[in-house]
Amino acid sequence: MPFCSQCGNQVGPADAYCGRCGARQPPAAAYPPRGAARPNALEAVPGRTWSILCYVPWVGWIASVVVLASDRFRQDRDLRFHAFQGLYLFVGWLIADQVLRPLFWAIPQLHVYQLLEAVLLAMSIFMMVKAAHNEAYALPLFGELAQRSVSGG
């Protein structure tokens, strides 16, 4: 049984107004039947948005995994390309953070880690812009791996 949209009082499914506060209630069709399948929230997000989300630094891997695991995107080669390239870019971030930073920590005069981190950030931003324009640009190394992954070879 639905509740009032204003005060929360329980109202009947056919009631046009609340018995307590008098607020007009949405039509009964606005309430989904109990046990009815609800629309999938992931279905409402456009593919271009998923492409952009795949490149968000440090969290884009989540969107990439969702895209690659979803049946909805099985046939969308460009979106799968962005998902794979976003994953490989994330692996680059991990290697820089977990391997190179400790290696160069002892030598503060060398700013190799900071330079690599700046390059990876620039690549992520660049790819977010490219994805926003529906362009499947292949980054050096990462793009080649992504193209191989999409083609299955």
C-alpha cells in the first residue's frame, strides 16, 4: 500500500488526496506493483558516459569492469576498447605507485615518479575528452593492448 508523498501517511492505491494532510497523490499507475521488476539503473547510463568513466583516475577500473561484464555492451567494440584501455591505464597507475615510487623514494633529486604520474594524469584527462567526443583514440602501448583485447587476439 502506498504512502502520502507529503506527510508519509498510509493512503489507498486509488486515493487522489491524503486523508491527513490533504495533499494530492500521484496516480496509482506511478506505483509499481509489488514484486514487479524495476528498471536497471545501469541501463539508463549512456555508453558515452561509461566510456568517460573508464578513464577516471584510480576509480575508472570499476566502470571498466562493469562495462566488460555487462551483456548490454558485448557488441559495442568502441566502448569495450575504452574499458580495456582504461584498465590498462589503471595498471600503469598501479605500477607507478607500487613499484616506481618506492624505487625512486631514496633519490629525491630524481623526479621520475612525479613525472610519470603527471603523464598518466594527462593521458587520463586526454582520454576523457576523446571519449566525450566519441573518439576511440589508441594511446601508445595501452591502446595497442586494448585493441588486441577487443579483437580477442
